[in-house]
Amino acid sequence: MATTPAPRWQRLDHDERRRQILACARRLFSERHYAAVSTSEIAREAGVARGLLHHYFRTKRELYLEVVRALVRVPSHPVPEADDGRTVEEQIEDSVGRWLETLRRNRGTWLAANGAQGLGRDPEVEAILEQAREHAIDSLIVAIRPGDPATAPPELRAVLRAYSGFAEAASLEWLERRRLTREQAHALVVQGFFSIVRDALPAVERLAPQPGRASNGNRKINHVRKAVQ
């Protein structure tokens, strides 16, 4: 027997109502850019009075920044999960696929946060993104080099930050400029990771200012390089 959908005016507790407002705002900001979405529209879609919306989020900007924070809890680039018996290739293929699907579902917000749609860079949004990028790099370091990411050689972090920028640029070529299909973007980001780990990182390590520092620190990721030969 089919159930009757809950009415829009259903009483919700504080956290549930906040999540409901955020979900509606996230959808609208993903469909259209920031200036084209009003708080009245968000309130209407969420089934709340505009005054109640402002009780949770004082301004549209505050709400938008919270939407961006929620979005960038997804890494700025694909991060493989902990070793679960799959090959490195399988883990990377899967993580890239999940990442691209998240970007597709949140296209508008992602593009706006990354300065597309003619909005330019926003310092507050950029600070949120920068924190998320560094957190994602920590997760990626742990995935390919077990241990405290704070002990990783600076060359490793720098190379992975370059990969992060590469993955973001590839996503813009797909989502904004339409010069790549999703399948092409997927192949580019996957192969980019393998090339960076297999070829670019060793080349950078050889030029380390203190001989032996980077190679010793990265000994633990040799299994990743061997897996992608």
C-alpha cells in the first residue's frame, strides 16, 4: 500500500529543518547561479516562512557559504578508500567515478565555487575550498602512504596538490566548457593520477634539495608505483 507523502508543513526538529533548508538551497544553487536564487524562493521550496529561514541563516550569503561547506566535504579531487582487497587501479577507477557523479549532481554550486559562471573568485569561498583541498590531500597521502600525513615530504604534498588542480581543471572542461565527455574526463583524471605517481613524483624527488630525503620518506608508496607500471 502506497504511503502518503508528508505535508510540506510537517513539524520538524531544529536539525531536520536546517537540513531541509540546506538541501533545497543546494539544489537551487546547483541549478542556477547565486544571483538568480532568492531567499523567498528557497523558503518556498523548503516549505517555511521567509522569517523562519532567516532564523536559521541570517542572510542569503551565510546560507550559500554553508552550502559550499557542505559540498566541499566531498574532496576537491578523487580520494581512494582504504585498502579493501581491490587493486589500486580498481580503487582509483571507483573513486573517480563517485567523485564525478557528485560534481554532476551539484554542477551549479561546484562551478560557482570554482569561479566559473562569470562570478569570479570569492575570498570567503576560496578559503573554504583551500581548507578542503588540504584536508583532501591529507586523505590521499594516507591512502597511498600509511602514516601521519604531517610527516610526508613536502615534494609529495606539492605533487598531490598539483594533481588536485589537474582534477579540478578536468572537471571544468567537462562540466563548464563541454570539451570533454564524462567518460573522457574520467579517463583523464584516472590516467593523470597514475602518471603523476609513476613518472612525475620520482622526477621531482630526484631534484630534492637534500639528497635522499624525499626518496626515503616516500619508500612506502613504492607499491603504488609498481601497481601502475
